Amino acid sequence: MNTNLKNVVGNRHPMLMAAAEQIFGAGGKKLRPVIVFLVAHCTAQREGLTELTDKHRRLAEITEMIHTASLVHDDVLDECDIRRGKQTINSMYGTRVAVLAGDFLFAQSSWFLANLDNLEVIKLISQVIADFANGEISQAASLFDTDITLEQYLDKSFYKTASLIAASCRSAAVFSDSPVEVKEAMYAYGKHLGLAFQVVDDILDFTQTSEQLGKPQGQDLASGNLTAPVIFALRKSPELLDIISSEFVEDGSLERALQLVNETGGIEEARLLARQQADLALSALECLPEGASRRSLRLMVDYVLERIY
């Protein structure tokens, strides 16, 4: 899969080739294609298939391609210089090349998607690309908005993170010829796993060091992106509300805000939210046959949560 991803760009554009090498060679856990392969194995086993199809494998590649394209564009929007501990495309080659590289990856993923010749999957994954834009617009419109609700935060998190995982899980079941109830269960697994993943990511922005994160600590809060720990903390701290409303104009205000999120229990409440979403993901696996792949899907939920303890 890694080889195929690097070959996606081809050899027509040396700068895009260099960008692709940086993007796909910068590490990353490849969790999304792993989840696709595991759901594919489970659902194929349930329907009596002895091995995965080429469409399952191509779906895993498309999923990682779309995710990576979204990261490239995210780094441009957030003006990030570091991703996964390495320089971002925009910091190395400039904003124009980074935008074009992201566009190219989205276009290529759409092309491969069309060649799968499955209208249900095309609709599912195409919606994901629209959801990414929706999530970014929602986030941009709510910066420093201390009235943001938990429901709005979860909607935004779905668009930005969970939509791709949910759609790719359901698509894997489609290619296994699963019945509707199994496809819906796999969508639910991906959705709630994705939401748990995003909540955990948002917690780590407060609990890990800049070296562990591969980016500055508290970067989301500094940019006005209010996530679950902050939303919970705001309910208990008028001081935090005042600091965020002033957009950190005073020296040391960001550090004080980070301290308040810790002191008011915002992180602990966010951990409970992540656990709730994780439990919903686990309950969606009941329709799958027991075996190594189902155990791994359960362990994937544990893996997501373990990062915050």
C-alpha cells in the first residue's frame, strides 16, 4: 500500500514527487487503512469470502490518500510548520505547492474512487470530501466563540475526522456484499471510533509536550479552536471565559488558560466523553463473527483511549 501511494503521483512533476515523498514518508500510523482492512476481513468472513478483493485494497489506499490530502490543506490553513515531527509541505515548498499537492491527492482519490464502479461507495466517500470542507468552515466560523455547544463540537468533529472513518468502514462492508444492518453497524463503529479519536486528540493538545505532539502544545486553544476540554472547563470558570474572549492579548494568558482547563476538570470530563463514544463503537461490533480481526477492532478502540492515560 505504501508503495502504491507513492506511485499515485507518478513521475510527471518533480516537485509533486518530492512533496509526495515528504507526505507519505513522514511516518504516521496509517490507522485508517488498517481499520478498513480489519472491517473488510470481518465482514468478508461473515459473508463466507475467503480473501479480500482488489476493491477492498484500493479502498484502503483511497482512504489514506483523502486523509493525507486533508492534512496538507489543514497545515496551510493553520500555518503549521511541523507535522509528525517533520517539516510540512507548505513550510518546505510554500503555500501554492501545498494547496496544489492537496488538490492533486483529492483529485487522484476521486479518480480511483470512480474506477471502483460502485455507486454506493462513490456517494459515501464523495460526501466525506464535502464534509471536510464543512468541518473547516464550521471551525473557522466558531473561533473564540465561547458559546459553542458540545453538540456543535461533535458535529464539527464528525465532519473533520469521523466522517471518513465511518464511510470507509461502511464501504468495506459494501465490498464484502454485507446486508444493510451490517453496513449500518460498520458505519456506526467508524463514526463513534472517529469521534473518540478526535476527542482524545483534543485532550492530548493539553496533556502532552510539544515534542510528543510534534507541534506546539495548546495550539488549538491559541488559535481559538475550542475543543471538548475547553467547552467543559468554560462551564465552571468565568476567568477562562474572559481570557478566551480577549483572545490571549495579555502575556501569560495562554498559559493561564491551559492551567484553568486542567484545574476545572475539563480534561477529565473530556475523557469520559471519549469513553462514551468508544463504548458505542464497541457495541457496533456485535454483528461480526468472533476471530482475530474482530478482536483487533476491539483493541483499536482500546488503543485510541490508551493515549490519554
